Amino acid sequence: GAVVSQHPSRVICKSGTSVKIECRSLDFQATTMFWYRQFPKKSLMLMATSNEGSKATYEQGVEKDKFLINHASLTLSTLTVTSAHPEDSSFYICSAFSGNSVEQFFGPGTRLTVL
Amino acid sequence: DAKTTQPNSMESNEEEPVHLPCNHSTISGTDYIHWYRQLPSQGPEYVIHGLTSNVNNRMASLAIAEDRKSSTLILHRATLRDAAVYYCILSTGANIKLTFGKGITLSVRP
């Protein structure tokens, strides 16, 4: 199946710093990428939908100025958590959609810990 | 989006078949039924999807009730690696967003 990578896999940062997470589709072009957040023992919550070359669409309650999403190419989307605080500590997961089937391909996730 | 209901958890024995149920009584005619699974500390993985007819692939089978108000994911021979949270999700054909519920946690006994 298609492969989606995320970098970094794990990051620890100090409160107030910004963290960038990359999501790449390695062997296909992704017309749409999605960003999710998952707290311990909870389900995935969709944060935003990202289409290449256009502004991301954020879900209700997700601050667009805090979670900056850039989808500059058909194989790369980035999520920047600005001025991170301990409550932003979570497992961030991206998925990519090629448009060739209904299947979404998920990245392995990035575990963010804010001290 | 139409909602799905799954049991919280299920246990199975290794090398035995597993039937994971999902209720979706408010499903509309254009809703696809998707199944994804998530192993611990990993991103979700696509398992199977269907619309009206039963579907088979190398991972599993999907049995869809005639009225489409329920479906069952069938793992033909459970292995320890199948222990995961399985999510049953509906999406309308034109809307590719996936809304994850709580899923069902499958435990596999050796």
C-alpha cells in the first residue's frame, strides 16, 4: 500500500516554543491531507483538512492561528504548533488521500510532549 | 454524518475467526462503510470498505446486512498482531472526511 511518513516521530519541547511536524506521501500524490490529534486512550479527532495550494479548513474549536498548516506540494503538508503549552501534548497523526480510491493512508504519528 | 455504534471490546483466541459488529441504523444510500484499525502507538491502517455488497480482501471480509443498517468485519484467523482498536466509520461518497468514534478494542489470546 501507499506510504505516508511523518517527521519527527517524537519531539519534546519547552513551553512557548513552536514545533513543526512534516507529513509526506512517499509514493503517490496527495490531493488532500488531514491532520488529527489523539489524546491518551481517546479516539482520533480531526483538526483540519488541507488541500494542496489552498488554505486549510479547520474543524470547529481548532485555533487556526495556533495550528498552522501548509500544504505546499502534492507530497508534503506541515503542521506547526505555535507557542506550544503542556495541554498541546498529544499524538498528532496525518493522513493522505490520493483521489484514486476512498482509502486514506495514515502516517505513523508524532508524539509531542511540551514541558 | 451518520453515526456508528460498536461494542467497547471483544476477546478472541488466536487462529480463530473474529466477527466485529457495527450498527449504523441511520446510514444513507450514498454512505460507504469503512473499517480502519489502529495498533498501539501507531497511525490507523485501512482494513476494508464497502457500499452494498459483501467485500473480501487479503486482510478481512466485510459482511453488510441487506438493509445496510449493520455490518460485520470478519477476521478469518486472528493472530496476536490483530490486537488493535477497530473503527467502523461511515462517509458519504463525495465527503472524504473520516469521523472516528471510540472503536472496538480487540484482544487476542494466545
